[in-house]
Amino acid sequence: SQQGEEDPQALSIQEGENATMNCSYKTSINNLQWYRQNSGRGLVHLILIRSNEREKHSGRLRVTLDTSKKSSSLLITASRAADTASYFCATDATGESGAGSYQLTFGKGTKLSVIP
Amino acid sequence: NAGVTQTPKFQVLKTGQSMTLQCAQDMNHEYMSWYRQDPGMGLRLIHYSVGAGITDQGEVPNGYNVSRSTTEDFPLRLLSAAPSQTSVYFCASSYLRTGPTNTGELFFGEGSRLTVL
């Protein structure tokens, strides 16, 4: 079953605008990761945020994590046409021992279109 | 810088045929996994391995077998192909982290597109 669910399913913005995507999940996690997938290609890792972290930055990317609400957001600032892709969140749920589960669970993704 | 290599890129099978999707990584990653991606379903984990000789089932293992005889290779076998196995298959690998955070950044192959008629 899907652990993470992204919202919105699709997003269309103008170049230069900011894009925000959200991810909600159901169970406690060790970490949450965001990936990008260009059409017809494999997924590429963007950023990993641990359960004890609240915010992380990488270039034009900003990720927040709210474990009390079981949600995360990915912000892409000053978007470019090259940012057009699908974006997925993935969660590493806490296993029975309190460690990770070795099963990274992906959501269905947000399809971002950046119009030049 | 090969990373994760999947073969074949495209394959068409008839119902009942068997085949093996190959996956190789050259990063000395302990962890390897197979996902399938279907429209509107995201990625679903089929099988994974945390080291040579160790495999385990994911969310959708039925109809698939795996083995891990070396660190580098993690083939996925379809025993008797069915139309429901038409999908894009991704192999991914990662270092295993110590401590409470076990699954790190996954490196993905480019995918194998399988059609079962």
C-alpha cells in the first residue's frame, strides 16, 4: 500500500515562479526522501530529511518535515523549464526494532510542468 | 561511471513465457531492490536484498523470483509471464547506513519496459 501521497497530482506554473508539492504519510518514519523523474527515465534522488530534522535546503530546493502532521513539502524556487518532471516522496518507515524497514515506499507523484 | 545498469531496455513476451531482467551496479552497494511502475500507481517494491545471499519480499512479490549471488548483480526472474506484469521495472541500489536510518539515497537504473501479450 502507498505510504506517501503527494498533492497536487499535477501542477502547471510559469518559469520563474515557485512550485510547492506536499506529501502526507501514515506511519512513523526514519527518513523521508524526494526524487525527480524525467519522462521515460529513471528516478534521481534530490534530498533526504531525517525524522529529527525539520527543514533542509539544497540549491533551489527546500524541504520541510512535520512529523506531528505526518507531512512534508518540497519547494522549488525560481523554477525553470528543465524542472518539468514528476516528483515523488518516499518514506523509510520505522520497523519493529525501531530501525528502518529496508522498504522505501513511494507515493504516486506530482507531475510538474514549467511553462517557458 | 556506469552506476546501475539494466538490461534489456525493452522486451515483449507472450503469456506463459519466462525471462530474466538483469541489474548490475558498480558502486559496491550492499542494498539492491526491484520496483515496478504502473500508470497512476507510483512505484511498488517487488523484492530487495541487503547483501549477497540475502533477499526478502516487498509489497508485490508474487510471480517474481530474485537471487543475490554477488554484490554487483541482482537479477529479477519472471516465472510465467502474465499480462498483469506489463510494466516498467526499475532496479535501484544504495549504501546501507548504520544506526536507525537504514535506507539511504537510492540510485536507479533507466528502467526495463516489459509488455506481456
